[in-house]
Amino acid sequence: MSGVTPELDRVLATTFADASAFHGSLGLAAAAWHARVTAILARCGKRPDDPSAASFAERLHTRDLYLATGCAERLDSAWQRFDALYHKYIQELVRCLARTALQASDVGEGLLVDLFLPDRSGHSRIASYDGRSSLATWLHVIVTHRMANERVRKWNTVERPGEMPDLIDNTMVG
């Protein structure tokens, strides 16, 4: 790969091999893996020809990033693997944070759909995962924010006693 240090090239090759051995071949091309990791390096201020880029890339949660990259590439096998690994985790997490079973079901299922669907930039939302934390931690943050947003949305749509219109027409009193 041009513009990449030999050490980073080695890290990219070994992390790709390790992650694909761990998750199985999801159909993710090595070129897509290299592009994803170098894009993350760039976003974090590391150039591929920077000698410190290899050690930074090694510290990423590469097995999780490989899976998320496959999902972002819309590979069915990646989504199936993601579902097998994280569906129960997301459901249990939502169940712990939700106030009702219906809310847990809505938020949990909605989250899986939202991770698949494209955001404003046209990329699937799971593409924003950058591997600097575990995928489980990233999902925990997403679920926690989603639950907080759901509570605010519910709070804003409920009429409160102080906001109730007067039930008595004051012009008739008197």
C-alpha cells in the first residue's frame, strides 16, 4: 500500500487476518479494511506515513472494527454476525434502562434498524464506530443516549397539570 509505513502495512495485514479468523470471512475486502483504518487514522490526526500510526492502529479494537466495517459495507454476513453477537446484549441493556417493556422493545428494535440505515452523510450509522473503544461500550453509549432522548421526547409530549386549559369559562362567572 503506497504512502504507508512498512510497520503500518504489517499491522493492517495482521489485524485483518486476525479479525477475519475471529469472525470468519464476512466478505470484507482487505482494501476496504485498509481504507477504513487509514480514514480513522486521518480523523485522529495520524498520517499513514507517520511512524506512530502503526502503534495507534494496533491499539484499536480491530476485531470489533472489522465487524462494524463489514456492517457499514452492508454485508449480510456481517449483519448476521453482529446480530448473533449483540442482539441479546442490546435487548438486555435496553430492558435495564427502560421504564416499560414496550419502551424497551421499541428502542431495542429501533436501534438495530437505525444502525443499518444511512445517516445524513449517506453512510450507515454503524460506520461512525471508530474502534477506539469496544463495540459493546460504543453500543452502551448509543443505547444510553437513545433512552435519554426517548425520556425527553415523552416528557415533552405529555400534558402536565399546570399546562391544562381552564375548564371553567371565566366570562360566565359572576
